[in-house]
Amino acid sequence: MTTGDEQTPVSSPDDRPSPEADEPATTPLLHPADGVPPVLTTASEFADAAAALSGGEGPIAVDTERASGYRYSQRAYLVQIRRNGAGSFLLDPIEEPDALAPVIAALDGPEWVLHAADQDLPCLRELGFVCRDLYDTELAGRLLGLAKVNLAAMVAEFLGLGLVKGHGAADWSRRPLPDDWLNYAALDVEVLVELRDAMDAALVEAGKDGWARQEFRAVLDRPAPAPRADRWRKTSNIHTVKSARTLAAVRELWTAREELAQKRDVAPGRILPDSAIVTAATADPTSPPELTRLPVFGGPRQRRQAGIWLAALQRARDLPDDQLPARKAPTVGLPPVNRWDQRNPEAAERAAKVRPVVREIAETLQLPVENLLAPDTVRQLCWDGIDLPATVESVDRRLAADGAREWQRGLTAGPIADALNSVSDSTD
């Protein structure tokens, strides 16, 4: 969801960038080969689509369109599906979500091809879809060390086709959906299976296909992230707030906005921008005239909501001193590595040895270092240390406990053990 000042929608990971001079020559892909399919909305249409998909063959390309920046929820407002032998389908899941059951059953089993799966899987699961076998083209691109892993760049690189800049950041909750948006949505799955096949061949050639399978499985098995604590502290320009009482006002205004946004299913920033929250918290108005003289609050909508914001400010004033928020956010996780020299000198020494080793392996394999081994995993290992002398087995067990995949451990456990032991040797 969007909680900042911005009133323009956030961009999605597969938004198509404008062409650049150094991009490969491509053939424009402007329209689906079979035309833009109709938007399906009824139980009978969903049942027909399910029958067609069940009669198709091979992997199934899947994509969704949300309304980030416009809506509070991250629900899917359009689901795009394509399978060889069946064709493409655009499903509107809003009016009759329970009627999707036949389509859900048809997709339960075959491999899904998604681009940036972690963006689409949550809203598909919310609808009841179950993915048992995944191929993530964006993740495949990262394992291949591609400089650009957005969908347009990869389609150009592997298929020689050019996707025009589209509407990924549009308000997909709008009805009816414009024709050019539907054309864009259908193109998102038009060649996704062909891209998957080309990328898989490249992974096999690079000897990385086994790594990819383990990564795809990890995406499917990854639990939903825990809710972030004190999300109100992400309010833009909160660093300008000087007192704990004013911080409490920011928190109360943010909470009131959050409740209102959730109730109305509107992006919080469209209810009230962050800048207005900080302004009101700092000015601390006590009456409607005082509030509505502030920037943003003078419009008709904010005048109608003045009671909500004034009540939030009053709650902050009424808080006892011992219930005011701390000036600084509670520390979560490890301190930054550049502060380890004072906090944990031994950990700093381990990090100075281990992190360059991991980085060098990643560079040799043409991998982003974060895809070779999660930075949090490396930092935690360096902070905690391990019984010395470290062995491949002991490091492997530790990395496995932190969720590292077998291929990652096979490449890094030995070099990390050597690096840890070199710290011990240098301090003897």
C-alpha cells in the first residue's frame, strides 16, 4: 500500500520503460496475435475458460493487475491467463469471486509462469488460487546476471520483441477498463511462456537451471512477512518532528488515516498526504478554523473530515507523558555494519573477511550478491560467529537454519569457513 505524500501511483516491477538507444533492435509487439480477449465476469464464462485451459498444454502464463496507489487493498482487479492450445483470458474477479472455482481448479497443478512472482502470488492466493509449480522469469533473469530484469527488457533480449510502455501503475479498479489498458494486460501474458522457454535454455547452458528450481520452490514456500511494527514512523519528513508529544500527534493522525483508508479501500496518501500529517501535528490546531487554515485541510473534503483529525490531535494531547512514543524508533535487528567496530569488534573482523569472499563468488558467477546469499543471513552469521575451527559442515548447518538453499550453501559454505578461520589465525 502507499502511505506517503505522493498522489501519483507507484510503479510496478514490470512497468515498461521508454526505449533507450543502447537497447537491442526489436520488432514492436503492439497487439495480441488473436486480438484482445473479452473480459470475463460471469460464472458461465469462467467455466468455459476453465474447460479451455484444462484442454491446453504446457505451462500457464499468469499475471494480475492491482490498483496500488489508488486502493488500500492489494487485491487483484484483473487476472490474465494464457496457455498454449487454449488462448488468452482476461478475468474480472470483483463481481463474482466465488465463481472462479473452476478456473482455480484448472490452474491447480500445471506450472505457472509469472514475472516477479512475489508481487502477484499474494493477491492470487487471496482469491483462492493455488500455485504448486512456479517459474519466475524475473528471478531467472537475476540468476543469469542480467543488467535489466523488467519484462520489456527481457522480452527484447530473448525474443527480439518490443513491448510498448503501458499502464501497470494505472487504477485497475476502474470500470469499465479502457480498451488500451486491456490490450496492455493481454500482452503481459502473450509471450510469457516463450520467454520462459528461452530463459530456461539459457539457464541450462549456464549450469544454473538447478539453482533456479530451488529458488522458485523457495518463493512458493516463503511465509507471508510479519506486519512491520510502528509503520507510522515511515511518514515522510517525520525527521523534522522535534518533540515526543508532536510524534504522538503524528502517530494518532496516521492511525486515523489508516483506519479511514481501510474502511473506504482508498490508498492512505489519497485520504491525507504525509505532508499534511506532519504540518497538522506540528501546528496542533484545536478548532476547525485553525485546522482548515493549514495547507491541504482547507478543501471541501478535508473540511468534512475535520472532526476526525481534530479528535486524533486531542488524543495525542491527552496522552500521559509515560505513554508518549520514543523519539527514536526501537532498534530492530542488527546495527549497521559500519558501527560494529564499537559494538562487536569480533563480528566486525568476521564481516571484513566474510563479506568480500561472498561478493567475489557472486561476481565470478555473474550473480547479484543478494541472490547468492541473503545479506541478512551473512550479517547474522558474522555477528553471532560460529564455533572454531569452522568447518564446511558447521557453516552449512548454520546457513541451512537461516533458510539458505542447497545450491547457495554448496558454493559458499567452504569459502566462508575458510574466511572465519582466517580471522582466528590472525588473532592468535
